[in-house]
Amino acid sequence: MNVYLDGEFAFGLSLMTAANLRIGQVLKPDEVEALKAADEVERAKASAYRYLSYRPRSIAELKRQLVNKGYKETTVDQVIDRLSELELIDDMAFARYWVEQRETFKPRGRRALRYELYQKGIDRQIVDMVVAEVDETVSAKKAARKKAKLWRELPEEQFYEKLGNYLKRRGFSYEIARSVTQEFWSSTSHDN
């Protein structure tokens, strides 16, 4: 809906914000400002819903997105508060989702998971709690399985180097990378 002041186009309003207006209604300056603010909140909510429709997001990611779209800080805070009330954004749920997705598709070590979650703006306490639930040895074995098959014909030294480095790049500690690499090497038959 479009709002005209003194016969000239002033601004547009979303249907939710415009629902209480009538044609020919006279608006005071403070009412105009209140309408603009309410409309900005509605538009920011719509933008947030679109952004959240692709995958869950952290509060910091959503805030960054809305600020980058040009919404005022106060508007962004209102939208985030409302979405938190509706349980559409929750950093604990997001962190668990992120770790679960990593475990399923691209296993990572605790160090890498911590880094990724910090990058997403997740609080340190939440990160520590969620990452503590990860069994690094199981994750390392999942990550190593495909590569170990690929490199099983390599000489022992190259196998250890390649698989060990692969696991360390994915955030696994030296000790875990070494023990998983040893396990995969000994489980493959080698005719030397």
C-alpha cells in the first residue's frame, strides 16, 4: 500500500502495517514516523524469514545479514527478539545442527568445529558444551575411511603422511590423526 501526504507519494507500507489505515485518514507527524518504523520491522521480519528458509542460522549471522541489508540496529534487535520468542532462532539449536551436519557430511575435529562455530558468532559456553559431545575418534574414522581406501596402495610412509595431514587439516589432533592412520594402515592388507 502506498501512503500519500499532501497529494504526493510519501512511502510504501506492507499490508500488515497498513491494515489499520483508511483512505483519506489524516496522519500526525508522530503517526507517520510510527508507521514507518512498524513497516521497517515488518520488512525486516520478511527478510529474516527468507534468510532462515534456506537453513538454520545463528543470531549473529541473522543480525549481520539484516544490518547489511540496511535495517536500523533497533529494528534488527526487535526482529531478533521476536524470532527468539517464536523459537525460530536459537544459538544452542543452531550449534547442534551445525555439528550434526558436519558429522554426517564432512566430519571435523573439535578444533575445526570450534573455529567454525566462533565464526558463526556462537557464544563460547555453547560452543564448549556442543563440541564436548563430539567423539573425535569416531569422527576421524569417518573422515579417513574414503581417503584410506584411495591411498591404500601407497607405501607406508606416504600413506601415513597423506592420511595424517588430511585429518589434521580437518581439525583433528596429532594424536588422533596418528592413531586412526595406524588403525587404517594395519587393517589394510599390504604385500611388502
